[in-house]
Amino acid sequence: MLKRLAILGSTGSIGTQTLDVVSQHPDRFSVAALSAGENLHLLIKQAREFRPSVVSIANPKHYNELKQSLSDLDIEILAGPGAAEQIAVMPEADTVVAAMVGFAGLRPTAAAVLAGKEIALANKETLVVAGEMITDNASLTGCRILPVDSEHSAIMQCIEGEEPWSVEKLIITASGGPFREFSAADLKNVTPAQALQHPNWNMGNKITIDSATLMNKGLEVIEARWLFNIPPEKIDVVVHPQSIIHSLVQFIDGSIKAQISIPDMRLPIRYALSYPERLESNMKRVSLSALRSFTFEEPDTNRFRNLRLARQALETGGNMPCALNAANEVAVKAFLEGRTNFPGMSAIVEYVLEKTTFNNIASLDVYQETDCLGRQMANEYLSKKEK
């Protein structure tokens, strides 16, 4: 029986790789719906290849061209900011692949949770911003959330078959990014072009910058807290430049399990879609003898403050992770546009966390308000620095 997928963010890095996995397993998966933000021409190409029943695009100005381009096919066309939410709850889909980037992915994913859909979660901001609300609702509706992030997929694979009480510590690995050995002075002069050259992974711009600042690891710590229902103090981060061990789990008897594979997002995507089965793939295998050695080191949270700021937001709780995420999205955009330097991104996040009013009510309205205010404060900070 084919598993029918609704892919939110189909034209992004995770979305395109998900479709690659689908094309490799046509006997297991079909595409019920595709949703994109701005990339009209790639969306049209995907729709013609995979023939979903519904296609949506967030920018309504593309509606007429999208409809005309697919007029010879029996495909319903949706457009506008609420279109992704409609796709997330459509009865024709068994699994929602939440691959949108940033806060924009929260509402569609939250709708899918309330609809009781199975979710392959790549949008880490969903649990960063609203982890308590999402996990509470998932337990009520029976929604199963399966991680697509390589680190969280690795943890899930390591704890499969283990008792929850036997887990002593989760250890999330980080590549360290392209500036792992840069001094604080050197970091002030790095360019967006340099930051986008990740040494191991091929990812979208936003995630690649987050990886360079270690914000990605901070967000993953918050996400892991909710995915695996584990206290923050039991989640560690270790820098592993080879990116072959994707995460580890330490147990109460002192043993450690690790998940090892080449850095290829199609593996965790495939595992999330086929869980609890494993599907055969033709992806490259790890040659342990060729690797010769694995290295590990503690992350430097003085040079890379974002990891420390993320932990601070998690420990405070409430709407603070939401404020962290909002500030970071503005900061990354500002860096890519040349409006702030590399360390300046952390300064923006720290400023917003200091100015945000704490609110412990877990609701979409609170998160929406916090997100708006966080972005406003981040932009105000930038404006002052530019004067």
C-alpha cells in the first residue's frame, strides 16, 4: 500500500531530496500534494513529474501562472499564506513532510498535528518555538512525529528498542562549520560567501549559516528536549568535524550507541518515511578504514555564542525560544545582506532575549505575538547600529 505524502516546502533542500527518495521507491510512496513558497518554476516541474492532486504556492501573485501552466492536468491549485495549512490537513495525505524553513512552518505543522497526521519533521522551528504545545497536542490526537534532522534521526535509531529510563544522556554532534578554527578577530571579517561553504553538508542558505554560528546545534538541543521528552541537562553537544557520527546516546550502564553514515540527508528522510522499516538504498557506504580516525572536541561558546544563548532560552522556557528564533531569522537575513557581521548575529539575538517579556502560555497567539515583537526588536537594533 502506497504511503501518500504532502510535502510542505517541496522546492527547498529537504523537499527536493524527499522527492528524490520518492522517485527511488515508487512502490512505497506517492505524492498527494506539493507546497512551495516562491520557486514557481521548480514547483511546476515537480507537479508535472509527480502528479499530485493539489499544489499550492504561498505567494498569491504566482497563482495565475501556476494554474495556467498546469491546466492540462487534473490538479487543484491553491495560493496564499494559508494554502500550506489546507494541504497539511487534506484527507488524501497519510504523512506530512514538514520541510518549510523557519517560523513560517509552524502553523501548517501545528494544523497537521491537530489533524492527527503522521509528520516527518524537518522544520525544527516547530518544536523550538512551540514544543510544549505541539507535543501536548500530538499526545491528544495520536500524531506520530518522526525526525528528519540527521542528528535526531540518529538519536531515534540509537534508542529504538531501549527503555526510556535507561537513557542517561543524548550527545548531538556538530561539524563545527567552516570557521571552527577561526579566532574571534577572524570571525569579524568572514563573508556570507565563506559562511555558505559548509565543509560537509549541502543545505539551504539559512540552515548553512545557522550551522556556521552553531545556532543550528542550539535549535537542535531545544528540539531534542521535546522530541525525546528529556531534560535539557541531559543533552550535550560535541564537535565532530568528520560528520560521520550523526549523534550518540549514552545509557545508564555506561555504554554508548552511535549512528554512523556518510552525510547525506536522504538517509534520515528515507528512515522517517519508512519507519519502522528500513528501505534499501544505493547511497555510498562508509569506509571505516579510509576514515582512519574520528575526532571530537568541546564547542567554544565564547566564539560561537548562539549555542549558549539557545540553552539560555530553553532553560527560561515559555516564549523565550520563540524570541530566540525570531531574532535569529532576522540576524541571518541581515548577515546575508551585509547589514551585520558574523559576531553581530549573536549580538542581535542576545539583545532580543534581554528585551523580550516572558510569557508561559503555550498558544499560537502568544507565539505569533512574540515572533512579531522579536523581529521588530531585532530590526530596531539593526537600525540603531546602522546610524
